[in-house]
Amino acid sequence: MTVRRLGAGLVAAALITPALAACASGTGTAGSTPSPTVSASGTASASGTASASGAPVAGDAKQALLDSTKEISNGNFRFTLAGAGSTAEGLVHQPSQSAAMKIAIGGPSSDLAMKLDVVHFKPDSWVKLELSGPTADSLPAIKQLNLGKYQHLDQNRIKGNRNLGFDFEKVDPAGSAVLTQGITEVRSTGTGAYAGTIDVTKAAEAGSLNAATIAALGTQAKTVPFTAKVDPQGRLSELVLQLPAAGQTAAQEIKMTYSDYGAATAAQKPPADQVVEAPAELYSLFN
């Protein structure tokens, strides 16, 4: 059994791939004054205006959200991801070239649940893994995986692995900049609050949704409802995707939050006496 066969929609992102499985909401309240609704082409509805060239205009809601993701690229923030029965929280600290994330996939009622504590401190990476549930006991490699210690990862074996690796050139765990590029319609719903639709067909690249989920949405993937919030400095603080039901998959909410911009601290390396080298079974689980 591999992680991909677990079917968790936000595994890729939850494992701190800076490309979220992840990930559950806040919506703004519309004011009494109609707000501009701007399409991706820059055209506006009767409630607002856009420039004749289609270029963003001052105060344009889409441009505000595009700008809101710029601070993320500086790599100094905390974040949370939630959705599809999974949660993650962590930090990125570019000044120290470190990052950390705690992930929970599934719960007490799941056949197989997973908890991970992932730490990256360039050039090293560690993961502490806990598998539980009825199915966990049947895994042949359970004794090699549930070690109760941090497993040191071989960088040569995780290079390019979207589950276990971390690229400090692409530090956003959810790929919010890519997601906001896909906005097809957006309106302001209050101070620092927005709502609209996003074309998530590029979200697999962002890391927030896996390709199978996007494919299952079909044409609905082009107009996924979202809400967003920015802080007083105009930086993205929350992005929520409302995924419609698709096939046998129920409707679900994917939520990501950002905080402590510029104020995150370096990740903590695990104590030496709590570290072992990762066994082959670990790499097999995430391939």
C-alpha cells in the first residue's frame, strides 16, 4: 500500500510539497452597495467597470488577490491546510532554510489513519510517522514504520519526490499564487473579503488538489466557488475552495490560511537520540 492508494485528496500538499493536499471557512458579507464583478478577461458586469484594454484597474478585486500572494514567496509565515478529512499546520522560515509541518490524515473511525511530523532543515529532512486503524495492523512493514522516532531521509532518494521533498525555491505549501491566477470571476464582499470562482484545472501544479480530483470534477473544475480574506496589509490570510460533488465524491471544502508573515521562527531539528535512518519501507510508502 502506498500513500496515493490511501486516496487522501490533499496528501501532496500536506506533505509540505511547495508546489496542500490541502486543504476546512470564512466568507465576507456583501454591503448594500453593489461591488464590481470582474471576469478573467477584465470585463466587468453592470455593477462595476474595467478598463477598455481589459487590464486590471485600481481597486480591482482580482488584482488585489494576485498581489496578496506576493509576500508568501518571501518564505516566512505559518499556515494551515484542511480538507478531505485531513489537516495540516506548519511554518516556512526561508532565512534559516527550514520548514516544518504536522499532518493528520483520517481519524479514529478510519480504517487507516496517518499522522506525520515533517521537518526540513537544509540540507536534512526528517519524518516521524504514526499509522493507526484496523488496516494498519495488517501492513507487513508496520513495525519498520511505526518507530516512534524521527526518520532521517536520504536526500538522493527524495529528490523530486513531491511527498517527501521540499524546494526552498517554491515555498508556498498550497500554491495560492497559482490558484489566484485561475480566478474567473471575483467581487469584493466587505473589507478585506472576496468571493468568486476559480478555474482549478491548474491546481494539481499548485498542490492544493490532486489531478484525479480535478478530472472527476469535469467542467465544474472551471468554475469552483471560493472565498478569500486578506489582512490589513493586503496579504492573503485565508482561501477557501468549495468543491462540488463529483461522481461518488461528496462536496467538500478545502481551506488554507496564512499568518505570522515575517514573524515565523526557524524549525527545530529533532534531538539526536530521537533520530534513526529511514528504512526502505518508508520510501516505498510514499512512491
